[in-house]
Amino acid sequence: MSQQPDCLFVDVDTGIDDAFALLYACAEPHARLVGVSTVVGNVSLASATRNTRAVLALAGRGDVAVAPGAAVPLAPEQNDARAVHGATGLGYATLPEPAEPAHAVHAVDALIAAARGHAGRLILVATGPLTNVALAVMREPELPRLVKRFVIMGGAYCVHGNVTPSAEFNIWHDPEAARIVFRAFGGPGGAPVVAVGLDVTRQATIDGAGLGALAARLGATPRALALSQFLEDSARFYFERMERQTGRRFLIMHDPLAVAVALDPTLVETRRAAVDVETAGRLTPGATIVDWEGRWGRLANAEVAVSVDAERFRAKFIDAMVRLAADR
């Protein structure tokens, strides 16, 4: 009897790189995308939900249920990231208005149902703030023991942050939720947090030449042209911002790397350690603190990514987009 494929559930706050991550998830032949939930973060919950449904439709996966979740963080509300992702969250890209479902299950209900329904086989990936996951684990404390693997895009462990000197955006946006999640996972019999943070995502980039080479491989089918146009138009907004900041045009593929690691953990090297999140510091809210030397005396709750095979990841991403464009 053939082994059943792993099931994939992705929690997103769909901006530009979340959209790329969703496309990657849809193109993966060795895992089945069983659900997607949305959370406030890069943009409002309504925009994240709309963007998610539109991107799934672009990928030919409009059948995947999208479950809206938390519209505000557990912590005092923070600013969004529209300066990075554009007013809609998708840069300069425009997509057809997606169909609205007759009714939508709440993200927490959808996540818990997926974990129970696919116990031991569910790969959970969070590419936005951890509000939905925190709410789910508070309702279902067994969640860390139900999932096979739990990967987040979040944190800055040995590097500086991208929203404050010490904090990465997803953790900073709801540090209370992040602290709940880190403290819930990694206990006896539970999956640890596989933390794909800025330490490795800053190495996972793509530039205009890379997107041009990808477009050349996609071909001229209607889906290929639509996909290529979306990738170019959404990335161009990010390119312009990075050019103003650094003088170079490139996109950091934070969220696609997290999805790729969830499906192929060999893309990164990790170190196991105890991680907690600063929620009270005046200068360091949202900082991810790692006890590399075991000084706290706590059980390790995280596998922190410390290096990445960026070239292999880029090749996998391009191959995934080619598969997606060719899929009928």
C-alpha cells in the first residue's frame, strides 16, 4: 500500500512574499494543500483574505477553503506593512475578484479540524503573525502533538531585525501570540517550532534577472502568461523599495522559503534551543531570545534555522512555478 502524502495547512497574511509562498504550496506534488487561513499583519484581515483567494484562483486551486481568522493581534495593535507590500498587499499586481464562499469557517476552527483530521500527517506553516496559531493552541492544547511539523517564518535569532533593531515583523506584530506559541510547542511528544527567521531568509532572494529567466521558462500558455505577469508586477513594487534602501533591486523570499523548508527540511541546517519572546521590554518588544547554552534550564522548544542552501531553494522555486504554469 502506498504511503499517504503529507497534508499542508498554511496560515498567511497575504502580501507579496506570502503570495509567492502560496503559489509554491500549490505546485508541490508531494504534499496536499488541505487548507489556508488568514490573519491580520501585512494588511488588514479583509485584504489578506481577498488576496489569498485571488492567488489560489490564479494557481488553479480555487477549491481550497480559505478561513479568515484574527482581525487584530492579541497585543496592542501595531502598524501593518503596506509600505513594503503596497496598498492592496500585492504591489502593482491586479487579480480578478475571487469568488466569495457561501460561508467561511473561522481560522481557529479550520486549523484544529485539520490537525485532528490529519493527526500525525499535517504540516503546519505560518508565514504571518502567530495570532491564529496562539488562539488555536489555547483552545486545543494537544495541537503540538497532533501536527507532524510546524514551521514559521518569523524571528531574528543571531541577526538584527527588520522592523526594529531587535525584532522581525511577524513576531513584533503580535509578540504575545508568539510567546504563547513558542511556549506551547516543543514539549514532551510535541513538535518543536521550526523557526525560519531573518538569519536565513535574507539569503533567499530573487532579482529581475531571475524573474526574467523564470518567465522565459514558463512559456506562452494563458496560465503561464498570467502567472509571469503577476510575479513581475507584484515583485516590482518590492524591487523599487529595496532599490531606495540599498541601491539594488531584489525581493527577499521570506515566506516561500518557510514553505519550502516545511516540505524539504534539508534546505536548512538548524540548531535546537529554547526560544522565548520579549513582550515587556521598552526597546526590544518582539525580540526572539535564544538560550543557545542552556542557561535557562528549559527544554528546547525550537529548531532554529542557522544556514540555508539558497541556490537549491531558488532552483526549487523556479521549478515549482514551471510545474504550476504547465498544470492543466
